[in-house]
Amino acid sequence: MREKKRCAVLTFHTTTEAMAMERRCQEGGIPGRLIPVPKEITAGCGLAWRMTAEEYERWRPELERLGLRFQEAAEMMLY
Amino acid sequence: MIYLDSAATALHRPPEVERAMCRALHTIGNAGRGAHGPTLAAARLVYGVREKVAALFGVSDPARVAFTANVTQALNTAIGGLIRPGDHVITTVCEHNSVLRPLYRKEDQGAELTILPADALGRVDFDALGDALRPNTRAVVVGHASNLTGNVVDLKKVSDFTRSHGLLLIVDAAQTAGTLPVHMEDLGIDVLCFTGHKGLMGPQGTGGLCVRAGLDLPPLLVGGSGIRSFDRAHPSQLPEALEAGTLNGHGLAGLGAALDYLLDRGMEDIHRTEDALARRFAGGVRSIPGVTLYGDLDAPVRAPIVTLNVGELDAAEVSGRLWDEAEICVRAGAHCAPLIHRALGTQERGAVRFSFSCFNTEAEIDRAVQAVADIAGEG
């Protein structure tokens, strides 16, 4: 049975920001994937970047260094 | 058939363009409208093309590249969004109607317009910019190259002027994108408008504009954006702000493949090839009695365009005979650039434009020269 994990959900103002996140993360070996924005979150774009909370904590400095734009980072339990 | 009308639209394209478009027809959804596989494939494809366009034009942030249906829509967005009633704008007689008509519309709404003249070779004296300057001057709008003469504008000189006077610089790169280098940020261009279906060798229905960081450019169109759906107002974030409605994802797939080819082969090599073909043609027709050539053909940097008339013949007749007798495709008529025709005295009969692709051959050029000679000889 799948278990929910504590995750970081990064939302975006635009689809282009989401695409930039995916491209730079893939290039840089940063974990995560695009998901539809969970209904609990309000965001400009319907795409969000999902990482585990631990991964986010670890990679957050690198995301900042890359200058990747996102709207906000929310924490929630996700499959 | 010999296609010498690439300034109107590309016909010769890398085969990858067609393949990419066909693949996209079967694989992509609507970019930015969901999170399933096909829509993500579309969004990734579009973002990839943004990155390539940004790399080509020296734009550090791909989000500042917005796609439109063509360069006319891009120019209407730039001119329509930035020029206000009471503003003064400087442009030139060399411009295409895609620049002139949006400016005339602004003039009708209260803007002021100064149109710099050209000399007998169709060259604009940009030293005259200083004389044209007014306290309310807001922008200079200029084409990088004339679609009639092939003359190229020294954008560095124009941008030195606009930067030193705090003016906006809007550039129409319809005839040079993919042929001549344009580094938007080095040159200090505020809005660079381009089409995808000429020198970039992509399909029709593609184009766009690159917007300088920090410049607030209101959209021409508003509507579906894929983001902020419950907001009454269209979103202001680039590039979605300037891309209302579904993008031409299938066309952009082709444009992306064309850009791959262009970036891989190198624009310098493409320009060198086209320039050599254009100069070979110009050199060949120059000595034919009765042929009148237009433009500054000896300039070191030119767009691959050679325009001429034969004797007193109507340009349409010449182009018709070239097609009927030699299957050579060229453009006759007014070329949507009325003011430069008046400046060169060709407003009555038009002019015959030959424009070249890196896929043309020297043998094709020589056959075209002979076809012009045959028409000139027969009168």
C-alpha cells in the first residue's frame, strides 16, 4: 500500500517558470517532478514541482543559486 | 523550378522541420493547459524553442521571448502597447507596412511621427536622428534590413542614439532573423520582433517578440492564458502575458527544428552562402543593358536581396515571364513598403525582387541571370 510522504510543493506564476524549473532540475540532477497543483493550494499556474520535504531542504540552496522563480513553497502530505 | 523568393517566405527548409511538425501533430497537447503527458510535452517543446530563440538573439531569460502568429502581430503588440497619444516616434521610409500602419494608427490617435528619408541608394542617414529629436520623443522604430533593397541598418549606431537619449528602440528583424546576428541585450534593443518563416526557416504562423527586462508591455490580445484563470484581468507575467490563446505548438515544433539546424550549421555560414549567391546574381545582372538595380549593392553587409527593373517593363510582367518561361519564382509589385518605392521612383511599376536561401545553388543563380538577360534582350 502506498504511503503519503511529507512533500514540498513549489508553485509557479506561469507555465514558463514551471518549465524552467523542470529543465534546470533535470540538468542539475535535482530530484522532483511536475504535478497538477493540489486543490489545497492557490497558484497562478496549474503545474507544481513536487519534491520530498527532505529533498527540498537539501536542494533549496541550489534552487536559489540557479535563480529559479517560483510563487511559493508549501508543505503537505502527498502520495 | 528555381525559388528565389525567400524574403517572402522560406520554401527550402531542413527536412527536420517537416519531421518535427508531423511528430508534434501526433504527440503534443495544448501547452500550459494541464499536467498530463501530451500537454507537458507541448509545454516542454515550447519552452525549448524559447531557449533557442533566446540564445539566438542574446536574450538571457527565455521568459522574455513571447510567441505570436507572425512579425506583424509582434510589431502591433510593441507599437500598440508602448506608444501613447502625445508621444513622438522616429522611423524611416524603408519600413514595411507592418511598421508603418501601426504607427499611422498611433498618429491618428494623437502620436507624432517623423519619417527619416533615404538617398538614391535607399540608405537612411541616421545622423539625422538628432535633428528629429523632440522633447516628447519616445521611440525609434526601425527595420534591421529593407525588404525591398536589402540594405542593412547599423543597429549599433541607432542604439547608441536611443540609449544616450533614453528612448525605446523597437526593431523589426523580419528580413535578418536567422541571416544576420542580432544580440538584443548587447545592442540595448527594447523590443525585437521576428518572424519564424523567412530566414529562420520555420513554418508560417510562427514569430514573436523579445522584450527587454524591466519593460512593461501591455498585451495586444487578452483571453485564455492557462494561468490565473479566476482573475478578471489577463496576467501580466511574461511570456504568457503576450500569448493569449492557444499557441501554434505544431508550428513551433518546426521552428525549433529549424533553429537546431541554424544553430548547428552556424548563422555565419548561412549568411556567407546567401551573401555570395546574392552578390553573384547582382554581379551577373549588373552588366545587362536596360537593367536598373536598387539598393546599396556594394555595402559590406547586406540582406540576401537584389531588386531590379528591366527597361521600361512593368515589374509584374517581368516576374510573370520569369515564371512562365523559366520557372523562376520572384516577387513583383509594391512589397508592402510604399515609402521606399516612392523614394526610389518605383511606385508606378513596382520592382522585381530576387531573394536567396542558403539552399539555392550557383547554377540556379546563373540560370536566373540568363533569364533576366533574355527578357532584357527581347524588351
